[in-house]
Amino acid sequence: MSSYKESILELMYLCSKLSNPVDRVRVTEWIRKLSETAAEQTAHPRLIQEYLDYLKLMCQSVPIYFVEPFKSQPPKKPLVPLAEALGDALAARCPYLPKSGPAAPMVLHRSGDDTASMSVHKDANGEIFCYMSIVPRDV
């Protein structure tokens, strides 16, 4: 996993190699949005890094194929977590899927260095969902 600055530089390089000028402008706007979001006091680094890594993955693919949220210009409102944005895009295409959104967890535990977390959520039907994530530390 590369750092924020390395990711921005790599994206700028990949953007310069895009053959379609519309794609170059859109990726540049996303880089600007992510940079502005990262500069905010309340910005969570993981939120920005997820978007950067996903955008890099798309710019590196051959042929280049953009999907939501990068299929359009960045939103004017604050960014939501990438998983929520992808879930909403999928729900928009499949009307029988529920729209995702922030859910208040019943239990939320994070490690002190923010590399691991576990949460338990209860949905409207009373079903319980457990999530666990572990992120490797940069050595």
C-alpha cells in the first residue's frame, strides 16, 4: 500500500497517459476532490486511500473502463465511504436491492492503531451482521 502522496503522484502520471481527454479531465477532477477532502480536518485517511486505490486500479486497466463513482464527475457533497457509494450504485441499477447507508452499529471496537475493527449491526428484519476488517501496517 502506497502513501497518500505517492498515490496522488501515481494517479497524476496515469492520468497523463489516458488517451481520452474527457477521461483525463474527469480523473483530474477526482484527484482534486480527493485532495480537498484529505485537507479537511475531519477527513479519515482510510476513506481517501480507498478511493485513490480504486481509481488507480481503473486507470491501470487495459482497456480502461470506469465504473461508479468514477463514471461521472465527483459529487459536490462530502464523500461517503467507497463501499456505501458502490452499494448505492448497485442498488440504483437493481431496484430490488435495498439502498445502503450508514447504520449505527450495536457493537463497534477498533484497535488502538486503527488497523483492525469489528462491528455488529442489526438490520430492520432483526438479522445480525458481523464485520471484521484487518489492514496490514506499513513497515
